[in-house]
Amino acid sequence: MNVSHGLRRGLIWTLIGLAVLASLVLLAAAALDQGYMRGPLLKLLAGYANRPIRVDGSLKLNILSRNPRLQAEDVVIGNPSWTPAGTTATVGKLTVVFAAPRPGQKLSIERLQIERATLRLFRDIGGHANWQYRNPDHNAPGTLLTIRSLSMLDARVLLDDAQKHREFDGTVSAHDADGPP
């Protein structure tokens, strides 16, 4: 009887703990959806991207949906720490739609839409570039996100590649093709 009572009591407390944890997760998701916790969210994104990120306009996150969505206006993405200080990109509007999360699968992006962008791409003679995901001096492999659909129309690109002795100042567009290849 004592073992059965102790087991039942432990099970009840475990279920209560899981219910409290689930409630906290839902409350945090609802707070993010309502625009609260903007600072911590931007810190998390900047840490994941290995570079400073600033959003001067609106920031909307809809996490309580089948396909979570992030929309940001007036986004400034800085250079990573292995390059000189500066700005890698300024984006008028950024929309990221994540693929439906599934257990056991890594996070992926269903659609990435970039509007009114200016990209300032730089690589020094030693191969340190501001478009790299990880510092090339460290051989730690980085996991990149899969992007299934990309739309970036009329983005201004300024490229200064000291390693390949190339410069470019022009407009670039990228979007999905209509229909199968």
C-alpha cells in the first residue's frame, strides 16, 4: 500500500509540474504574440545569427499557429565580430514563415520575403566575410537553416571582395520560379 500511495502521489506531482510548465510555455508564447519581450527576442535572434540585430519599426511574432511567422520593419543587421564594425544589411520589411514544427526535425524556413533591402557585403584578404555564418578561424561546423522559398526583389548590393579583387554595386532580385523546373 505504501509503495502504491507513494507512486500515485509522485505521478500526481509530476502531472501538476507538467501542467504548470505547459501553462508557462503558452503564456510566454502569448506574450511574444502580443509584442512583449521584444528585447529578449532580439537578443536571442542576434545570438543565433552571431551578429547584432536591431528592429527600428514594428516587430510581430505569431508563434501560436501551424506555421509560426515573424514580421519586422526597418531591420538593421550588423557585421559579425570577425569583421570590422558596420552594417551587413538594412531591410525595409522582413517576413519569415517557419515550416510547421515536427518532433525530430530541425527548424526550417518555409518562406523568406525581403523587401527594400540594401546588402553591404565585405570580404578581407584573409577570407573573413560578413556574409559567413561562423568565424572562419574556428572550424566549428554550423548548421544552416533550410529556406524553401525566397523572395527578394530589387535589393541593392554593394560587394567589396578583397580576396577575389572584385567590387560590385548593383541591383539583385531573387524569387521562386513559376512551376516546376
